Amino acid sequence: MTILDLKEGQKALVKSIMAGKNAESRLSNFGIIPDEKIKLIKKPLLGAIEIEIQNSKVILGKGLASKVIVTTQNE
Amino acid sequence: MNKHHSINVAIVGRANSGKSVLFNTLTSSHEHTGNWEGKTIKGIRKSIRFRDKKIIISDLPGVQTIDIFPNKFKREHKILMNSDIVLNVIDSTNPQRGLMFTLQLIELKKPTIIVLNMADIAKQKGIKINKKLLEEITGCPVIETVATKKEGMTELLKKILKLKSNLKLPKKIAYSQDIEDKINKITNHIKDIKHNLSPRFISIKLLENNANNDFSTLNQKTKQVVENIIKNLEKRFGYSSQILIASERLHKATEITNKVLTVQNVHEKGWKKKLEKMTSHKIWGYLIMIFGLGGLFGFTFKIGNYISLLFDKASSFLHSYWNLYLGVSSASQLGWSALESMIAIFQITIPYIIPFYIILYILEDLGYLSRVAFLTDSFMRKLGVQGKSCIPMMLGLGCNVPACLNCRIMESKKERFLTILLTTLVPCSAVMVVVMGLVGKYMGLGWVLFLYLLDLIVIILTGVVSSKIIKGKKTHLIMEMPEYKMPHLKTILTLTWYRVKEFLLIAAPLVILSGVIIKLLEIFNWLGLISSILSPITVKWLGLPSITGILLILGILRKELILITLASLLGTTNFSLVLSHTQMITLSVVTMFYIPCIATISALKQELGWKKTLYIIIFEISLAIILAGTVSRILSIIKI
Ligand SMILES: Nc1nc2c(ncn2[C@@H]2O[C@H](COP(=O)(O)OP(=O)(O)OP(=O)(O)O)[C@@H](O)[C@H]2O)c(=O)[nH]1
Ligand SMILES: [Mg+2]
């Protein structure tokens, strides 16, 4: 599953990033790399998604979010 | 200046850490600040004197990484590399993020002072950072500051002098053994290459192997060695080397943060959390956005109208005295119309732009613009742009010129062009003055909102259509969501004052100039002639009085001039004498779209070149003529 499949308030672990070098580098600048814990905060219909990672809040477009593969912790 | 006597200091760090506020405080400048990432779009330098030393301070745009051969920010890169001392500004409320950047400066081996800014907010949150320990770990002097309150500035300047007289390089911070081995291997290989950067920095960048760096100058053998090392590493860990390095930095930064940071649970201010929840809520968020923006104009309208009416009274009072003492000869009328054009600035512009800018700056400093970007991202993608585009567009409500420059935050060429195009369609405060002064004053707020809605629809349609026509890369939104901050009132008032002052300095001479032009034209009997050139459009198609032709020409200089010049021609701001309601709406629609003002045109030329600027101008003129004519026809059918 990807970040996009999480529900608001749900926590997960980043597994991998299915994107090119460029997207990968942009994501890693914001701490979004494998083995990091994230939490989906908000996912409004017309907007982007907001996640919490390492104590900071990051917003990312849904297209980018769909490239981040995660697994929920109770799996 | 003798190079040895001046100290070059570069302010760097992640976006939104308070670099520009620090720069403004140190150098008494008024550079743009606000609570969202990416405001500073190019490096700025200014020199100051402190204890007989000349210190040249440069404020640089916020970045997350330092590249070796950046394709963006080339000049800024040079400033950083040529600086004697680097001030690394870190947001104390989230040092881990800042330290990820600091680690790169340490790799770079630049004498660095770590500036833990926003100490006030950190304190409110019960965050304490052990400065001494951080100093020990990094080898860099550490200082706490509150840039907005000028706290820590003298101490910072003292530290700069001290570091300069006793240059101390940062300590090496070692990553995990595996990575260090590879770094060393590469360092050995590039030993002979002459470069002004630290070999360790270059090695790590080579290892990182990211798309922003261009290593084509490297010799074939070294390239091969590096490639092999990377392949080897990636095979072992199963991740790209780029992710491996990022993860090393992240873990180091976290490790250091855990060592130096203690958090006491203090009661945090509830309003921020509540507001954050509400404004990004899937339903409330949108309602607040719509009503918030509506409120922005409603409030401006109410206050502006109130003050404007006071000025009206004062002006007609003055006019009657003028007539009483000077008579109603044509000379006295000429004098009055000159005076009236100056009074008109205060009657119809200042009352609206002051409250408007105050609120816009409050929204910006609070951190609301990023929420708009967040709430609208998916929607904006349908217009060929992304959520971030909303930020320059919102700024465009104030003035299109800085807004177009701020479009540099867009990453792809296509998105930048489209964002600029849409931004020029946003009605700026000068257009607002015309709309409020005509439609608002004589027809009410409802019609003002109608016009803004019409503008919004035009923007949406333009985006949808042109995104289909213009080819190019799309990028995805990613940025830090800033926490709300209590807007800093003094900064906001100062920025507003600077806006007003700038306006008066530029507008007043233009008002006089256009007054003179009009009078000269009148004397030589050319006024009717020039106006009649445009009359096939203005009179026949748009149904406006023929005099509007000359007004629209002058309006290219500044759109407020349309109304101010009309006032000086009439000798009063009672525009209902010459314009019917339908004509007021038509003129407003033309003003909204017909051409970007001259300052915007020159900004466009700088950002896009002549060809694209010309496209935009032609597009907007045709748009204005077609739209205003249509609106005028519909309105005369339904007879408002
Ligand atoms: N409370 C508080 N707010 C601060 C302090 N320093 C800066 N700010 C606020 O932080 C926000 C960002 O400040 P800027 O100086 O514009 O940030 P910047 O680092 O230049 O950002 P970019 O140019 O986008 O990289 C503004 O809203 C400032 O008012 C501080 O010490 N205390
Ligand atoms: Mg800045």
C-alpha cells in the first residue's frame, strides 16, 4: 500500500520509494526514506496530503504520495 | 575596500528558519519575510560596521541541500563558497531538521556559527538545547537568538569577530563505518584533483550521486571507481546510495538532537493547534478559506469606504472654500483639478490599500498561505499547476510584480510560466482600488464579490485550457507545513508602511505627470482625438464614454490612474456623474484584465523574455475586450 491508502490518523512505516532519482532526492530532503515512521494527518479531497514525520509536518502532492510504499505497523 | 578588513558572512539554512528576519535585524533592511518556505528568491548583500570592522552580510534563499554544481542559485552558491564565515540558522523548535543541513556545512569545512533562532517559541514549547554540548559535538560556536525581537544580535556579531580572528573549522562528524570506508576510498582517488571545496564534501556528493550534481568533468578512471563503489554499496544494502547517505545524515542529526535536546512538557498555547486543525479540515478548511478571503475583501471594503467617505467630505468642504475664495474662474478650476488629483490619492487609494495589506501580511506571517497550497493542490493540478502556485497568486492580490518574481518557487518551466500567467490575471490592489472606488462605492459589496468571482472563473478556465496547450514537465508539491506563528505586528506595520511609501513615491509623480499630459492634450485639443482612436472599442463595443480611452492608456502606467485621472478631470470623485452602473462594471472588468501594468510587464520580460510577455499581453487585451463587451451586453439586457 502507499501513503495515499492510509486513513487520517493512521501510522505506518515507509518501506520503499517507487520513483526516479529526482523524486527520491526531494523526498529524502524531508526525511521521507525507508524505515521511517510516518502518520497521515489530513487528506482533503481537493488538496494534498499532510503527514507527520520525525516531529515535523510535511505536505506532499497526492501523485508523489502514491509513490511512497508503506506498511501499517500491526501487519 | 581592503579585503582583509572586511568579513564576508553568509546566512544559510533551511527555508523558513528566520534567515531574512535575522538579515533585516542585523542590517536594518526590509527584505520580504513571511511564514512559508521559499520567500527569498535571490541572494542579497549589505555591509554593516561593528567595532570598526566592516561585515558584509548576505541573505541567501533557504535550501535543503548544498550541491557542488547547482543549476539553480549559481550566484548564491558562489556567495556561500566565498564567504569567510557561515551563519547557519536553525529553527530551535525542530533542531533535527536544521542539523541535517548543518551536517553538510560541516562536510564542507566552512567556519560556521550555529544560530538557534526562534528561541522564544522553543521556550514556550519547553524545548531546551544544550548549547555547550552542541558546540562540543560540532566544533562550531552556538548562539541562541530571537531575530524578531533583536535578541542575541550583539552577541552574534561578537562571535563573528571572534571566529574571524581565531578561525576554527568544524569537527569531523563520522558516519557509520561502512560509509566512512567508501568516503575514504573516494577521497584517496580525487586527491590530485584541484578544487576549492573540501575533499570530504566532494566525496560524499559523488557517493550520493544525485541528479542535481554534474560530474562530467571528472576523469574516466575516477568515474569508474566511484561507480563501482556505489554499485557495490547499493547491492549490499538494497537501497540507492542517495537514500543511504540521506539516512546516514538523518540518523546523525537525530542522534545529536537526542543528546542536546530536552523537552519539558509545558502547557502549549491551544489556539495554534485548534486553528491548525480547523484550517486544514476537509470541510471547515475550505469554508474558512472561502469566507476568509471573502472577509479580506469585505473588511477592506468596509474600512476603506468609511475612510474614503471621510476624505470625500473633507474634499468637498475644501472645494467649496476654494470656490469661495478663488472664485469659479477657469484658472481656479484648473488649479482645483490639479489639487484634486493629489487629494484623490488619499480619497480612493490609501483607505483601501492600507487595511488590505495589513490583512494580507497577517495571513502571510501567520502561515496561512501554505494551508491554501495544501488545501488546493489536487484542484490546482487540473489547472496545470500545483498547490504551491497559490502562494504567488495570493501575493498577487497585493502586487503582481513581486508575485511574478516569487513564481521562481515553481520547479518546472511549464509550471512557472502557467503560474505567472495566472498570477497576472489576479486582481492586484490597484485593480481593487478601481473596483472598490467605482462598483463598491456606488453599487455595493455584492457586485464587488461578483467581479472577483468572475475573475476566479476566468483564472480557472485559463488554467484548464492553457495547461492542455502548453507542454512541459509537471512537478509534485512537497514542502514543510509551517506551524502557525503569532503574526509579528511591528514587522507587518513596517512592511505596510513601506508599501504605502513606495506607492506614494511612485504614484504621486505619475499622477502629476498624467495630469499634465491630459491638460496639454486638452489645450491642444487632442484629448478628443486620442480618445476617439480607441472609441470603436470603448464607445461602440464597450458602451463606455469616449474619455475612458485616454484613461485606459494612462492606466497602463498604473491602474489606479484610471480612477485618479478621472477624478482630476471631473474635479470630484463622484463618478456616478459620468458613469452608469453598467459602465462602472464594464470599466472594472476592462481594468481587471486589459493589460498588466508597466511594472508587471517589465517583471514579466525579466522572467520570461519578450516573446512570452507579448503573448500574455495580447491574450489579456483580447480577453478584456471580449469579456467586458459581453458583460456590458448582458447587463444592459437584464437592466441593473
Ligand atoms: N517567534 C519568532 N518568529 C520568528 C523568529 N525569526 C523569524 N520568525 C518568523 O519566522 C518566519 C520566517 O522568517 P523568514 O526570515 O522569512 O525565514 P527565511 O529563513 O528567510 O525563509 P526563506 O527565505 O523562505 O528561506 C516569519 O514569519 C518570521 O516572522 C523568531 O526569532 N521568533
Ligand atoms: Mg528569507
